Amino acid sequence: MAKTMAASNAAPVADGGAGAVAQMPDVDRSFLDWPFFEDRHRDLAERLESWCAGLSVDHGDVDAACRDLVARLGTDGWLAHSAGSLDVRTLCLIRETLARHDGLADFAFAMQGLGTGAITLFGTEAHKSWLPQTTRGRAITAFALTEPRSGSDVANMETMARRDGSDWVVSGEKTWISNGGIADLYCLFARSGGPGPKGISCFLLPGDAEGLEVVERQEVIAPHPLAHLRFNEVRLPEEALVGAEGQGFRIAMSVLDVFRATVGAAALGFARRALSEAAKRVRERELFGAPLAELQMVQGHIAEMALDIDAAALLIYRAAWAKDRGAERVTREASMAKLFATEQAQKVIDMAVQLHGGEGVRKGAVVESLYREIRALRIYEGASDVQKVVIARQVLG
């Protein structure tokens, strides 16, 4: 069994500089002894921790950084876990660890899994021919679901896919698409039938398809490759359809059911790093002739941060464990994990910034970069208020 393993290795700081690193303070990893995990999970976590010790990311060019990260994650075998027989506990452990070291590394890994989730769960053998390329880091994937007028309300999407002989012709727009503009393969959802969820289908669209237009590259507070896309009569063959016609909404929800808990895991990684940075800060920083850590108010803040982190971890790994144990759907559990972990991580990171004082808002500081990274997680793959609706519907049945 694994004991508490403290990491004291170098970790990158997302400050826009080239290969900037900061010393990783001690991080509590005793949660690996929890009964949710098997020895293979503990072994993976230890190996990934060692791999991350040598991780250095140039955030000056996010497109180049993501291409490089996908290639490295593929070459070194980590992307093998992003497709095929999905183990959600493994996905969560990888995302948590990568996020604690570097937000862009987590992003690069996560999008390979999300972008190929439909292939893994519903694809034909022909569709699965993409997987060796994506898991080896030779092809970048994207999940094209959100539209300008339908984000959380997926069933109201307007992008159309109409039949033309033996082909499909796609017209419409998608926005806030992660890896948009650099993806080699898009998992695209479009309306092929009538209104509502039963009129949506899922397609695979190559990144070099004729008629695919990158309208805008979208810049956000924590830089990642994002784009607004337009489909100008993009022609796809019949075999581009994933699953049956009209099954797209079910496919999208099934993929999100697997990966939603992993968003919470990424938030957990950010929160663990924030607590570690805060603990280091209050031990070293003096106020009125004594370390900040001796003030009871500061101790109270640290205690609340630790409590929020452990509670989030329990929800995340419960959802992952339930899915791995064979539960057909874990909508309630995954929504709870995603909602609580992202909301509490925002609080933990905000307090870490506060405990750093002026240094906490210095551009390039670890907690400043975490503050920017965490905000989007409360929005994407189901905004927090939407998760509350999902949970309530599950409870009320």
C-alpha cells in the first residue's frame, strides 16, 4: 500500500514565459490509500508524479505547447489511457496530477479523451482506426458541441446535417471549441432530424475538411486553443456517422457522463497545489514577529481549505469508482463531483491568493495562474447552475 508521498520536484508556472518552473511544495497524497483505488492506480500515480518532475512547458505559444504536450503524452504512454477500455479512476488521477503541475498539460490530456469518447463508446472498427493516432499523440482531437445560441441547452443546437445522396452535408457554427483550429479530428454534433434531442446525430470530421472555417481564435484569461468554427456545406461520407442517426444526444451525454467527474479531478489538482503553496507561504511569511501560520485565523483558513479538498476528492473518486464498477450511468454522482469540486476549488484558490497578499496577484505567481485556470471549470462541460438542475432532477426522479 502507498503511504503519504510528498512531492518536492520542479513544476511549471503558467506565466507566459518559456519553460518557467517553480519548486513544488509538499503535497498530501495519502488519499491514494483510500479503498477506491487498486495497486495499479497507486503505481500509475507514482510513475506520473516522476514524469511530471521533468515537465517544462513554454506557454508563450499555446498551439505549439499543446502539440508538443500531446506528442509527449502519447510517446510516453499516458494517452493510452484516454481511449479504449476507459478506467475513470485512472482518468481522474491523471488529470488531478497533471493539473497540479501544469494546467495546459491537463488540458492536452483531457481533450484527447473527450474528443475520442464517442469513438471509444459507440464507434465502428473503421472509426477506431483513429485511436492509434490519437493515443500515440500523432493526431489532436476536439469535441464540437457548443454553439453560439446553445451551450448548456444542447438539445436546441442549430447546426444542420442533411443527406445528399450517400453523403452528409453540414452547415452551421460551433463556438468555444477546445483545440479548435489545431485539431486533426472533430467529434461533431449536428441536427439531422426534427427538433429536440432525438434529432441530433454525431459525426467524425477531419480537421482538413473542405468548407471548415476557423472564424475566430478565442482568447481567454487562462490561454488554451479555442475557436469559433463555421461549417460551409462540409461534405462527409455516410461512414462519418457515429452510432445510429438521431443517437447524437445520447452519445454526447454518455461521453460527458464518463468525463464530467474528471473535470472535478482537474479542479482538485488545482486546489491541492493552491493549498500547498498557501501552507508554504504562511510558514515562511512573518507578521508581527511570528509566522502567519501561528495566527488562529490563518489556521482556520487552512483547515477549511483542507476540508474542502478532501470532501471534493471523496465525491470525485466515488463517482469514478461507481462508473468503473459497472454502473450504466453516474449522472447524479458525476454532477455532484463536478459541481462541488469546481466551486470549492475556486474558494480554496481565492484564499491562497489572499494569504499571499500582494504576491498573490503578481503576474506569473503560481496562485495567480491557478486563479485564472480554475474559473472556466465552473462553466465548461456543464455550468454549476446547470449541474444543480441535473442533480435536482435525479433526486426528484
